[in-house]
Amino acid sequence: MELTEKFKNLEENIKLLYEIKASVSLENLKANKRYEWEIRYGLLESIQIIIDISCKISSYYNLGNPKNYRECVELLHKNRYIQESTMKKVVSMIGLRNLLVHEYISIDTTKLHQFLNSLDDFISFIKELKEELE
């Protein structure tokens, strides 16, 4: 998948997550498992796209030899593609992704709902990278 398409998919996902955030209260989330699945999958896929973009750019521009997803993102910061604050937020997202993939039973729905307050971090990542790549 081309980088432009990845950005487009990420932007579409974030738009849907904003819609979910506006329409699903914490009480609704706790009462309806479907909403939890929507949020989990929307966040998981979006974070995975961020990882894919980060690793693809790191590889394409030969920024270094990352050993894991976190290092792909750190290389973007080290090479001034994204700001330090954005790098830290994306690294935190990778931690959430790992929880969603490996510890899906123990995810607290309150914390899951709170992650919807971090959608602007996805937008910052997209904006910073697009500005650098243009």
C-alpha cells in the first residue's frame, strides 16, 4: 500500500473515531459491547497504520535500523520528521496497541473511552509528517 493511501485510510479512521467519540458516552460503552469493539478496532487499526507509516518512512529514507515499532517512531523524531511531544504520544499509542492485541480481556472500558480524547495526537502526527514530506 502506498504511503498516500495509508494517510488517507488513517484520516478516514480518525474521522470515524471522532464520530464515535461524539455519540458514545462512557455509559453507552459499558452497556453495549459493540461500541467497545468499534473503539478497540478503530484505535488498533489506526495505530497500526501509524506504525506502518513510521517504519516505511524509516526504511525508505534509510533513517536507521529499527529493532521494533517504537524505534521506527523514534527515528522519525531523531531525523526531525516529527516533534518530540508527538513522538512520545505515538510511542504511548504503540503501548495501547500492544495491550489491545495481547491483553484484550483486561482493557478497562473507562481507559478505552479516555483514549478517544487523544485523537488530536493522530492529527498532529499526520500534519507533521505531511509537512516534512512535501
